[in-house]
Amino acid sequence: MGMKHVKTVACTLCGKQYDPEQVVYTCDEHDGVAGILEVVYDYDVIRERFEATVGGPIPNQWKYRAFLPVNETAEIVTLNEGGTELFDAPRLSDALGVRTLIKDDGRNPTGCFKDRASSIAVTKAKHAGREIITCASTGNAAASLSGYAARGGLDCRIFVPGDAPAGKLAQPLVYDADVLAVDGSYDEAYDLSVAVTEQYGWYNRNAAINPFQIEGKRTVGHELADQSVARGEIPDWVVFSMGDGCTIAGAWKGLREFYELDFIETTPKMLGVQAAGAAAIHDAFYDHDTVDDVAETLADSIAVGRPRNTLKACRALEQSGGASVLVSDAEILDAEALLGRTEGVYAEPAGAAPVAGVRTAREQGIIDADETVVVVTTGFGLKDAESAQKAAGSVERIAPSIEDVDRRYGDEQ
């Protein structure tokens, strides 16, 4: 059956079309990576194939296989990603002054949201007969891709900036990937990963240029719509942190598709959150001048100086009637601790940034007190334990005696 549900892959700038069955990254009519591509679907075919009940159980993201750009004959490489719960967060709601729900994608198999895309990448690479897969990463994509490459039997070669957190690099090493720490920034690691792709023909998973990666990420939008139907309400806002821009763009595409297919009656507004030291998408959305392309933030997963999917991210914010806010590193750390102590959710800094973003949006009058908000946490806290210690403080040491405990808690008795 091939991919009859996929019409084409088209350039977002000039509209030039490419065969969706070929390995293609960006439009050759534009220099560098300017010609970002978009997968275009035949929704009549998708509607016929999507037999799952909207509002019903979501075992994993492959409930939405009818929407995904993989060949019908492809062997799916999966670790049971997706299907993460959407749950009420009453204590966090009290702290933020607005009703808040959490979708914790740190519960994915390798501990991050990127598993949704990595499953697609390895599935497509294997179906295309590629034996080596690569990407650039600040850590999460490296861990995610390495795990799925191991599952699919592919060799994996990862390029990371030299200051990537050690906790994130341990994962790909366990998965037997080659991890190459580049003496430079994420953007330099990214450029190198593109160069080796062109020279050696390795399959490149970089979500910023691989048009099929954002399609896996959009399943979070499908799930949010699906879960909202089950709950009987559509949230007013859905909040994501932004790095390269493909995550929020993918989520919006999934939500919009369910609306256009009449599965939901309305769509939420998207709130994008960036660290103040890595604000390129925010600046582009509000037509601010970007000072430079150097990213400076402890939230390494969104430390991107030159986002490749700014166009798609800004389009998601605009089409949804949404907004963007900036938060400081201190506010991100405060949000990480707040998320943990109120709801027992342990998120890495980039995963906690949406909580800081909601607080900022409330202060700026973007989000009203009578609205409902969903924050999507995209990575598990153990990815960056060093930042967690900054957020929560250090261990208190005592002697092995009841007297020391009594000095600490005796007044409570």
C-alpha cells in the first residue's frame, strides 16, 4: 500500500515538491537549511484508515499510525512511546493561580518527549536500508535516538556540544552509540552532523531538518485532543518550551488536524516558552532584533542559538492565537522545584520551563485566572541532576543519633 496517505513533501518557502518515499532533508532551491520541508497528507485516506475511537484508550503513539509518514510495509521500531497521561495538578494550580493540568512526557521510554520522533526516524532509516543513523544533540535526542537505534539494530553516531550534561551522555553510551563531544556549541555540533550526512550518507535524525521528525512529535497533539475529548473539555492553553521550534509546531499540527477532521470542536492557544538567554523564536515572533546567536541557559535542551524551525514555530503561535514569553534561569529552577514539591513530577529544566512560563504569562495578563492550562513536561529530572540540586538545595547531614533528629524536628512534637 506504500504511503497513499502522504501526498508530497513540500518546501515551506517556495512550494517545490519531493517524493515522500525518498530520503530528503531540505529544499535544494535554498542555501543551507533555509528550505525547511513539510509533509502534506491526504486526509480523506487518513480518515478512512483511522479506526480508533476518539476519546478511547491510547496504548502508545502508534494508535495514530494512520497519520504517520511510514510505509505500510515498514517494520515499526518502537519502545512503546507515547500514551502519556494527562492529569489534574491541583496544588500546582493553587500556586500558579490558574487551573493547570500536566502531560508528563518525561515518562517516555528513554525519559523524554523526543522518543516520539526517534521511533519514526529509526523506522524510516531501517526501511530505507540505511545502517547508520546520526544526529546532533544537547543530550536528550542523543539518548533517545541511541536507544531506538539499539532496538532497531542500527549503528548510531552522535555529536554533542562539549558541555552537555554527563547524565544525558551516559544513556547513549549504555546503548552502545559512538558519542563525539564537539569542542564547541550545539550549533557547531549540528553543522558537523549535517556535513557528515552529506559526506557519508548516514541517515540524519535532526528534527530541525528531517521533515519526518516533526510528524512523530505531532502525536502529542493528537493525544491531547483525544484526551480532551475523553475529559469533556478542551484546554484554553497548551504550553511548551521551545528550542529548535519543532516540538510546539508538531503539537499544533496534531491539534489542528483533529479540529479539521471534526474530532474536536475548538483548539487551544499555544504558549511558547524560551529561556531569556536563548530567545531567537520569541524575538522573531514579536519582530524583535536578535542580538546574536549564542545560547546561554542552563536549560540545555532548549539552548539553541540558531533555531532551524523558527518559521513553523511562529506559525503555530500565530495560527493558534497564542503567545510567547521569556523566563530566566532562576525562574526555571524555581519552577523545577515547584513542580516537584506540589505534584511529585521530576522534570529537567527545559521540562519545567513551561511552568515558569505560565507564571510569567499570568503576571503579564496573557493567561486569565478563569482559563485552563496544560503544561507539557518534556524530559525527566535525572537527565540533569546537577541543575536539580541547584533548584532544590543540598542534602542535610546529621550524626547517627536521635538527638540530631530531635534538634531538627523536636519542636513539631
